[in-house]
Amino acid sequence: MKKFTGLFIALLVVGLFLQSTPIILAQATRLNADVLAKIRKEGNENSQIMNSLHYLTDVYGPRLTGTPNLENAGKWAMKRMKGWGFDKTVMEPWDFKAPGWANQRASGFINSPVQDSLTFEVLGWTPGTNGTVKGNAIKIVVPTKQLGDNPRCVRGPSRSELDKYLASIRSKIAGNMILIGKPRKIPVYFGPQATRIKDDGSGGFRFPRRTRIDCPKPEVTPLGGRQVRRMVGQFLAENKAAVQVNDAGMLHGMVRAFGNRFADPAKTLPTVILRNEDYGRIWRLLGTQGTVKLEFNIKNTYYPKGKTAYNTIGEIWGTDKKDEVIMLGGHMDSWHAATGATDNAINVAVMMEAARILKAIGVKPRRTVRVALWSGEEQGLLGSTAYVKKHFGTFENPKPEYSKFGGYFNIDSGTGRVRQFGVFGPPSAAKVLSDAINKSNGFTKFLGSRASKSRRRGGTDSTSFNAAGLPGIGGRQDGIEYFRRTWHTNLDTYERIIEADVKANAILIASAVYELAMRDDLLPRFSKANMPSPPVPRSRRR
């Protein structure tokens, strides 16, 4: 009798569970839909993105790693996130291995045979002029030789050829402004100035690829481009040139200026990147007028304390899975030609906003949500690499937090809408991500998520996680003007942001983070047997 009684009770429990399951699922679905509706409402009606962007660009831009501007931007972001109710904010130090550097002011003029202002940017980590300097424009053209009939087959000079050429111009260098090489000829661009990805995935920006060509073997051993630049720079410094002038080589007054943080200021000249239009004008005037007189005044500052850089972190703590973490972020540092709006202040603002939305609507994520705002990205993903090494280790040498990691969302391509994600992991990880996005997406056609097996670092901070064998999630965005106009240029300012696009991105990211923070399991990863091997370091390749 006890057997039948036990069986009856068991069947009764199963029956009651099956009857209640549709109700439970309906409640879960409704709860999920209610949360997503609240995310959209908060993101659309109370957005803080443009205000955050104002502070990051107008107040704290540009934000070169190692500078007070970037450190102050990090402090501001901490205060901002704390004010929104985040449970923890901190700035984590790491070793930048070089001083910070910033340009405070710079002016340049043609004084003769015409008078006009010059448009330029200063090369990073180069010294200033210590007041106004005036001198003649001197053009130098390093000798090259075409090999065969193909105009692309050009070799650089041999060591003896370069030495001979530099000796021939030595007497012209002292106290003057040295133009390096002929002006670049920029063809008229007839394509669209701004682009969006089409619903079939086509139409996005792609860097043009040059076909590989086979050139005749040179009759001498030519120097490499880096060797030539180093030798020319050393020659100019030793012979006391006043300023080195490089051609920006871009359309419509655009200028990109980078810099080597390890450059020795005692062996480096003040160096400017002059817009192509001004550079070409000076070059032509030298050809017809004989003498062109220039004037520059450049003030730069080195910051020894900048050797210690910081990543800015903010957390919303989870509940039953608090020790597991879903991360989102972007790099806060920028180059210095403008205020770094599209690269990457806007996506710092978007990621801060996505987390703010979750806090504002009162959801309680099961997993901890962690915002990470990196430094040192522009010098090679240095800040995110240091963070991953410190907190997670690698698949081959994991730290305790490694197994608790649930994914890192990253955006780093300007103001355009996110149309697709790439995730390091098996196809099942891409499916989970696509399902989460499709459930929450209501603003544009999402093109799905793609699984990646590459552990190669490069491009943006999500690959620092990929390199460790962790699921970095990188967003593919509508290009708009990014690579053609604003990327690292003097046009990268607040005005280039499309507010509707970035608000939609914050809503999308908030929804995806919420989904990953609430699901029972972490994002799928490669098994031990299927984990791709890390790339072989270049020094070990044969």
C-alpha cells in the first residue's frame, strides 16, 4: 500500500508542476519583456550620454595616456558612477613605462614671400621650441630608385647613398625648418562621405587592400623605412635644425598625429604634421620664389608621473552569482589632434550609460556588472592587457577569477549603430549572444553574432580578452565618417556624434548585459580540447 501511496503522491506533484510550468514561463517572459521596456524608456527619456561626452571631450580632451587630462577624466568617471549608485569605483594603476606628454599650444606662420597662418598638429613626445623660432624652409628628398617598369617597385637608399646625400645638404640645416619629402598627391574622392551597413551586411567601410607584386631584386641592400627615418632624424638633430615638418598627406585639411612615447627629447626635434594643402603650397613656393621663411612657437610638457597609468573601474554588484562578472567598456585614452570624441569618448559614455540604465531601473543582476574604461589602448592595448593579466591570467595559466568571467562587451568604431557582434568562443556562444540581442533589439536590423577562434591581439581592447582565451565581444558598427574623416584626426570632436545612434547602442548593450547577467549559465567557451593555441610571438617565428 505504501508503494502505491508514494507513487500517487509523485504523480500528483508532477501533474501540478506541469500545470504550473506555463504560468511560470509566462511570468518569466513577461518579467523579461517588462525589464526590456524599462531599459528602452530610461535610455530614451533620461539619457546622460551627451552630457558625459561633453565632459570627456570639451573638459578633459584630448586624453593622452600619462597626462593629467586622462587621469582627471578617470576621476570624473569614478565620481559620476558613484553618483549613479554604483557599488564600487576604483582607478587601478599599471606601468606605462614612459612619461606622459601634452601639447599646450602651437602656432605657425609663413612670413615670406607671403604671410599666412599654418594648420598643423604636433608630433607626440617631441620637445617644444622654447619660444618663437624663425628660419628658412628647406626641402629634403631622400634618394630612391625605381626597380623595373612598375612604379610601385621602388627601393630606398643604401647606407652609403643616404650618407652621401645627407652630407651634401649638411650646410643648409642649422636653424631652419626641414620639410621631409615631396608633398603627397591626394586624388579626389568620389565615394560617399558617410556610410551605413546595409541589411544584407554589405556597404560597410573597408580599408583598401593593395595587391601583392613581385619586384626585381635590388642591386644594393636598401635601408628599411624605419632605419631611414631614424637616421634622418638623428642627422637633423645633430646639425641643429629648428623644426622638422612632415606632410599630413590627407584630404581637406585633415591631420593625424601620433608619437613614440620612448623618444628621447634630447635627441628629437620639435616636429609638426602640416596639413597637405599648406605643405604643398610651401613646396611650390620654394620652386618658384627661391626662399620661404617660416615661424613656429610650440609649447609641450612631459609628465614623469605619467609612467603610472590607470584603468577606471565601476561595479554594480550581483546577487546569488556575485562572484561571476559581466564586463563592458572601452578605452578612455585618445590621441591629441582633437578631443577624441568618436575615438573613443562616445563609447566610454555609451558603456557608462548602459550600466547606469540598469541601476536606474532597479534591476538586481545575478552577476556583477563591471564597467572598465581603459588607458594605453592607442599605444597597443596596454591598459586592458595589464588588467587581464592581473585579474584573469590566461587559459594556459588561469587565475581564480578566470572561471568566473562571463564576457566583455567593447565598442570602438565611432558613433554608428552596432549592427553585429563578434565573440571569441564556439558557435554556441554566438547563438546565445544573438538570441539575447534579438530579444532586446528594437531599433535596427541586427546581423547576428559571429564566433571567432582568433587569439591574436590587435585593433581594440576586446582582443586582450580573446588572447587570454576569454570571450571578448566586439561590436561592428555603421561606419558613418569614422575611418574616412574622424579616426585619430583633428576633426574628431563632439559635433561628429549622432545622438540617436549612440542612445540606441546604450539600450542595446544594457539589454544584452542584462541577459547575460541573469541567465543560469555563463557564456559557452571552448573546451580544453578545442581551445585555439595562442599566436606565436614574432620573435619566435621562423
